[in-house]
Amino acid sequence: KEYRRQRQMCIRDRNYEPDVTQLLGLYQQLEDDIVADMVRRMLRMGFVSETTAYQAEVLQTAGILYDDILQMIADRTDVSVAQVRAMFEDAGVRTVEIDNDTHEAAGEAPADIRQDGGMKQVLDAGYRKTLGTMRNLVSTTANTTQTAFLQVCDRAYMQLSSGAFSYQDAIRMAVRNLADGGAYVTYPTGHRDRIDVAVRRCVLTGVGQTAAAVAKKRAEDSGCRYMELTAHGGARPEHARWQGQLVQIQGKRTRKVIDGLKVFTLQEIGYGDGRGFKGWNCRHNWHPYYPGLSTPNYTPEQIARLDEKSISYNGEKYTAYEISQMQRKGERKVRTLKRRAAALEEAAKNTDDPVLKQGLNDDFSAVSVRLKDAEKTLKDFCQQTGQRRDAFREQVNGFGRSTAQRAVHQNNLAFQESMRKKGFQNPPKSLAKMEKMQYNDPKEYALMKSYEKSVDTGMMSPLVGYEKYKEYHQRVETELVGLKTNGGVVIRSQSKHFLERVFGTISDPSHSGVKREGVELEDVKEALEHGKVKKHPSRDSMTFATDKCIVSVNTKTGNLIQVTPQ
């Protein structure tokens, strides 16, 4: 019973996945270095020579770039090989250790992969196969990147030759294309992936397949005929049908159901096929199962709940898998913008053309604003969903502290400029400082957000200005709040819409863009004290009319709803 209890408790920890952080960091750095090298080499080209001279220059530059990339890859080979080797060895040891408890409970002696020639042979074969695949994939980067570089340069040259674009505009677009293109690997099928994505998939798939083969060999040596498959949310349909069930690895299948679990064959779960168990991007695993001793790790109800939409985000419910994919998408957006910012900064450093430098710096400022927006959205997403923010997945090698600080500075300047355009004469120095006002000065923050929303929706012109808006808000609090109307209602508060109507607008978006005149506060007060009263019980409101305006008040709350000029 104790064994079974412990086994149930540790099932979540048995889906072992190696830590590829350092290895991916190595190849993400390679990609960022390749982008920086492409940008530098492109900017050294003139793009103003006649066609024959240009073709000779670009081909020579592309050839040097090709050699550079091969050297960059070679410089990282020893470190990457050592890291992959360590991952496989750790996976082998962990797999055997995890399954030892089950085999020992069945009367088998504990095993050590380092002392077992058969399992060690399986591990070494998997390691060599994965390393060869990874090397072949990475080596395609030089060709793929060289082709991309030539295409970007040719496009820029044609834009200049046709006269459709200036030199500065063509180069700015080229820098963006190089940054967004990055470094890719090409599969034999022609499919392309970013180098870090391809390496991660290759290594995780290789390690997973090898660990599964080691577990299978250990089970076969122990006389265990069945393996229990793990289960997770978001499984593809063809995998969902067998997850959490049993698979027979030895002998002819004689039973189709054991302990309430269906029994599948290796062929039925697609073992050895890229589309099946332990194939491409498959996160399932398996562990030994002894009928009469082992107990299922999942009930049918638990498996059904794996795809339950139980996580809230912005008022909607999502599954754990959907949330993980949404987070990955947000992280990719942050990384893309960081890579673009790093490329623009690198380009600005490597040009002496003042117009181009200014244009690149302007692009950097625009990207900085989008980057901070994306980071804020991702932070809010993680806070709402309870996800841990993975800074590693957002990092870019060329985006160091100085670039980050410059991006923050540019974003702050853009924020201040945006606020000034809305009518804030002395806006907060950054969005972060404004957000802190929620806690340090909540009333001022609420008033600023109210004004900003009125401007953003077109209900108020930015020409009014926040200072004037604040002045009138205070005047209403002083001159009207507390006033007893001739209808007997005491004014207790004011609505945002009321203040919008006091100022009026050039083009009212709520009424087909018609111009709406404002109303003087003195006229509002006159109407409240001496205007003609009309009750509207069904709407809990009362109106006060004079020849100058009509004021609406909520009779239950004493809130000033709106004012309309006569």
C-alpha cells in the first residue's frame, strides 16, 4: 500500500524532460550573431554601382558571410556536443532510477545503466543518431542564411535602381527583413525552422526516444510485458485515444483490458513512427506496469479533465495547453521585437549617412514602444493566468543592458509625447510611473485615466487639456456637489459623461460626428436650482430645464448624469 501511495504521488514528476536552456542559449546567440554580421556586411555595400559591379560585390560578400557562419558554428561545436552528451547521460540515469521502484516492488534487482551494457548501448546509439541529425540541420544554416542575405540585398538594390525607394528607406526595410528572417535550418523536406527551434525539437525528441528505448529494454530484461502511458492536456487526437492506457511490449496480446485500462500494441500507438508515440513533438512517456501490483495513475475522469477549460484570461476560459501556447506566442513576439531593436541599433552604429542613421534611430524608437507594450501584455497575461514568466525565452543575445536601457528611454519619451498630444502638459515620465499612481495617488490616477479615455474615444478634444479638465472637475466638486436641487435631490457626484458634455466636442462619435456645444457651469447650477423639473421614474432620473440647458440627475444616487445645451 505504501508503494502504491508513493507511486501515485510521484507520477507528476516522472515525465522527465531535460533542461535544454544552456544549449538553446548557445544557438540563440549564434542566430543573433549571424543577424548582426549580415547587417554589418550589408551596410558596407554601396548599392549604387552598376549591375555587374553590384553582383560581383554581393556574391563576394555572401561568400565571406558563408565562411563566417561556418566558423561561428565550429566555435560552438565542442561545447554543444558536451552539453548534448550530458543530457543523454542524465536522461538515461533518471529513466532507470524512476522505473527502479516499480521493478523492485515486483521482485527485480535495482539496475544501474552505467553498469548495464545493453541499456548503455541503447543510450549511445540514440545519442549518436541525435548528434548526427543536429549537426546536419545546423550545417544547413550557412546555405539558408546566405540565400536569405542575397535575396534581401537584391530586393534593396532593385528598389534603389527602380527609383521607387530612397537609399535610406531601402536599407531600413532590409535591416528589418534581416532581423525578422534570422538564421534558419532547412529540413530534407524543404521545411524551415529557426535554428533554436530546430535544435530544441531535435534534442528533446532524441532524448525522449532514447529514454523510452532504455525504459523498454529495462522492462524486457525484467520480464515486464506492459508499459503504462502518461497523459497530458492538449494531446493530438490520434494520441489522445491511447494516453493513460497500457501498451504490450512483449509477447502476443491476450487481454484487451487490464485493471480498467485498454491494452494497445506498439504498432497501434505508432512506436517508431514520427507521427506516433515518442515521435515529433510527442510529450508522452511510459513506465512499467505489473498487473496485480501496479494501479492505474489516471482515472477516466482525470483524463477527461485534462482538456478542461479551467484557466481564466480576460474573461475567457482556456485549457492549460492553450494557455501554454498563448504564452509561447507572447514570448516569440517579445523576442522578435528585441532582435529587431538589436539589429537597428547595430545598423545605426555602422552607418555614416546622417539621414539613414536618423531613420534607423526613429525605427528603433518605434520598435521600443511596441516592445514595451508586448512585455507589458505578457506580464499581465502571466499574472492573470498564474504562469511563471520565462525570461530565457524572451532574451536576445544582441539585446544587452545598454540596448535595453536605450529602448526603455525611447519608450518613455514616446509615452510622454503621446500624453502631450492628448493634452497632458506635464505627464508622468513613464507609463510605469503612471501605473504606480494607482497606489500612490489613486484619485489623481483615476481622473487622468478618465480624461485620457474621453480623449481616446473622441468625446473630448485634446485641446481642452488635462489641467483645464481637472480644474472643471474640481469646480463641480466645489460648486455643485452638495447642492440641493429644486426637485429635492442632493447632488452627490459627477459622471465622466457629464464633464464631457460640459466641454462639448467638435465631432461627437456617439451621434454620427455632429458638433456638440459645451455648457457653462453657472448655467448648470441655475438649472439645478431654478429649472423646470421633470421626473423619469422608470429610469431613476430627473431633468432640470432652462432656456440654456437640460441637466439629468440620478434620483437614487444624486449623480450628475449629463447636460445638454438648449
